[in-house]
Amino acid sequence: MHSMTGFGRGSATSETWHAAVEISAVNRKQAEVVVQAPRELSELDGRIRKAVLGVVSRGRIQVSINLERGQGSLASIRVDKMLAQAFHQAFVELGQAIGQEVTPTAADYLRQPGILNTGTADIDAEDAWQTIKPALDEALAALAMMRETEGSHLMQDLLARLEALAAYVAKITADAPARPVRQRELLDKRLRDAGLDLDPADERVLRELALFADRCDVSEELTRLDSHFVKFREYLDAAEPPGRALDFLCQELFREFNTIGSKANDAGIAQTIVEAKTELEKIREQVQNVE
């Protein structure tokens, strides 16, 4: 089992390029990959996303790629000829406007943004990919290791909380059969208080008790809870990412506890239900971190 949160970093160097890749992952119901890289590498987005989705299936994954020229590569300078000519023409027009020649200096051209461009403007994406790919693989491996480590901690926490939840269910299972007995005692008391001397074996009394016992019977819900606990543990041990399945099971567990609370009509059981739902809420919060 893996957590959805993690971080990984990788780097690689060739004669031409040095690539540094950082990957961070946070919780999200679906998979979302966000790539931050030089504009000239946009054609590599598909390959980067495919590599990431081969490792993760859920979460928001942000991939940051920094690309610099290697020491064995000469930096290139590009001249924007159209912009330089437009800049020169502007000085010609300025001279005509004031009635004297205005000649720009080299410093004027250097101060004008965009005329001289240095750096990664001439990136060859295919060439750069040969350096980015190993850095990306290294970052993904580090990310997967961190997610797996955190996932093992999450599993231990979930198993412990599941045991606590099973203990609450065991208490309800032990208390539930006594509920019809208490109802019979309560009914007898009410009849006596009302001055009605009815035989406890009276058919009307027995029918009322039988209807109540049927209404407050929670054996079906308890059986389903036990089944959900077994399935929960199976999902935790499964090879496939269990996050969505665990989230669904939490909803089903919550529904069963709600039904028991409404059917049992007992203060003691109601208190146990409150404690169980509090523990279940903690489980649901942790499940939101599971891939």
C-alpha cells in the first residue's frame, strides 16, 4: 500500500545538458500530472506524463524540470534581427522628429530586452530527453520509495483503528440480545404504573414484545460489519491501489452504524455507536491519504 503524498529528486548530466527533476505528490481523488519545464520541452509532456502515471495512479503530481547547459557545451547567443532593425528605425525616426541625427550605441542595443537572447532558446527536445529521462526515473524511484514507506505506516495505523472498531462491534453484539429483555421489563413497569394488571403471558403483550424484538434486531447489520472488516483487510493486502475501495467501505461502515443506532433504540448502544463513528471518522481521514 502506498501513500499519495511524497517527494522525489533526481539529476543527470551529459556533455550537452545537466537536468534536475523534482517531483512532489499530494492528495487528490483522481490522477493529475502538472509539468513545469522550459517551453521548448513542451513536446515531451506526453512522455513525462506517461512515465509518471506508470508509477502513480492517484494524486496531484507536480514535476519540475530544470535544464542547464553542460560544461562541455558552448552557450549560444541568438540575435533577433527584426527587433534590432525596428530598434534602429526608431532612432532614425527620433532624429527626424527633432531635426538631428541620433545614433544608438552598442549599450543601447544591449539594454533593449529581446535583441540578444542567451540560454536555452535553442534546446533540442530529443537531445535533452536523453538527459532528462534518467533524472526523471531517479526522481520517480525516490518518490515511490517515500510513498511506500509512508504507506506502510498508514497500514499499521489503519489496522490498529480497525481492531478498535471491531471491539466496538463486539460490544454491540454482546449488548444487543439484552435489549428485548429490558423492553419487556419496561413494558411490565409501565403496565403496573398504569394500573393494568395484565398477565405477562397475555397474547397482546407477547405480540408487542415480538414486534419490538424484530424492529430492534441488528444481527443483519452486525454480520455485514464483520464482512466489511474482512474485506477492508483484504484490500490493505492487495497488490492494486486500494484507496478508492477503502473509501467506499468507510461509507458502508458508516451507514451500518447509523442503521444500528436507529434500530437499537438503546442509550448504551447509542453511546457505543458514537464512539465507533468517532473512530471510523479517523479511519476515513487516513484513507484519504491512501493511493
